Amino acid sequence: MEEVNGTKRNDAVGGTEQEVPVRLFSPSGVKRKPSVDMTQVVGTNDILMICLDTLRYDAAVQEEEAGNTPVLNQYGKWQKCQAPGNFTYPSHHAMFAGFLPCRHDAKNVADRELLFFPKAIGLGKKVPEGAYGFSGSTIMEGLEKEGYETWCVGGVAFFDKRSDLGKVFPGYFQKSYWNPSFGCPVKESTKNQVDFILKKLSEADPGKRIFLYLNVDAIHYPNYFYLEGASGDSLASHGAALRYVDGELGRFFEGWKKLRGGAFVICCSDHGTCYGEDDCQFHGINHPVVNTVPYKHFFI
């Protein structure tokens, strides 16, 4: 019997494997109190998952400390976290299965705060305190069983439905939307997404809870056009793009509150990106600025 990631695996007759739960402990021995009880959130609140695609932690904190993101600053400081993956595709597979960015100083899987827990996997199959245990392959599948309507408003190409690969993530949702005005090269992409969502919300069933995933791609390259006079992407234009997004999120939150009366919000990046650090460019590689992301959750 070998131990893999805290789970002892026993090869059974016929080549099948059986999982024997192994109890995991935080290295510190300190049991952390959950910051939110998702068993009380699910079923009583709309849930918004906003991915600020490609946002670096250092850039987010710099804009926060300078007071340049007043909307997001209202909801607490950014938490420094480990990215689930080093580019959009692996990161979202993890997040949609419940594995959101985890604390940067986590030393063990038990150090993660899981808001959503996939009950059909290992880890003892015991739902952690404060987590919502869901059945199915994704958060969305689990929430649909609780009566939620699941929406996806895409941004980057992995959500554009124009290729087989671009149809994978939208296919996880009951309703999915993308059009070229939401794409990375469009300077007004976030405004266009917010306008679209608010129009759809005005037509939505007020008696039906909504889980909305929004992929904000303005911070993803190209972003040079958010910085006056820039001819190429840089950390400075990255920050300028975040300032633009912050303003649109203010309009989005106010519109949601007016039409729906509030929501629980998960706001994070899926990965960072390089602008020449250690001669590295972009993402899809393992580098500290790619692997470190900002995260926060809050109620509006």
C-alpha cells in the first residue's frame, strides 16, 4: 500500500484502486475558524464568482494601497494566495471543482479554506466546517441541484465558444454568453460585459437564485491602451487596466443590488503574468508572479 497526497491507495483485485481516508492535520496544529459559513450562503444568496483574469497580486496591492481601486477596497484587503494553475485552462478546472486560490503560506491541504467541497473525492470525504459540500463534477452542477440557475459571461478565448476548446467551460453552465465585444482586444470589454449582465438581470426570474461566473479579461494582454501614450503592455498598463475594471465593478455591484438585493461575491485572479522578470514573459510558466494571485470574498 502506498501513500499518495495523504490518501493510502490499495490496489484491489482486477487492477482497481480503493481509497482509504487518511486524516489530515494543519502543520501548526491550530484549527482555523472559517471566515464564512457557506452552508448558510447557499440557498439564500445569489453567488457571484468574478475572475479578474491574469491579475498579479503585487499590482493589485499597489493599486489598493494607492487608493486607486475604491470599489474593491470597500470589501477588505487582498489576500495573498497561491494560484490553482499557471494559465487559464488548468486554473479554472481547479476552481470550478471547488479548489479556489489558497493561502500563500499554506503548508498542507488542511490549511486551505474550502468554500465548496466536492464530496465525491478523497480527503476523508468529510465536508470541512463552513464549506458547502456539493455533489457532481463542478460547483455549478452542485448548485443546480439546489435550484440555482448558473450563468457564465465569458471574456478570454477559453470562454468564447468559437472552438471546441472554447466550448468546454461554457458547457458547464445552464446559460453561457460571449460576443466579440467582450474580447481581450476591446478596450471597453468590461463595460460591455456589465451592460449585458444588467440587461439580462432585468429579465431574470426574481424567485430563482443565480450563480454567475464573470471572466473579466481587460487585465489580460493586450492592456497597453489603458495607459495613455503606451505602445506596449507593461506592469504600469496592467495596473491601469485594473483601475478601469474597478470602476465598472462599482456599476455592476450597484446594479445587482438594485435588481437582486445583494449577493455573496468571490473575487480573485486565476494566475499572474510576467513583464520581463527574470527574462520571463506572460504566463503558462511557473514563476512567482504567475503563481501568486489576489483573492477576497465578501457580501454586497
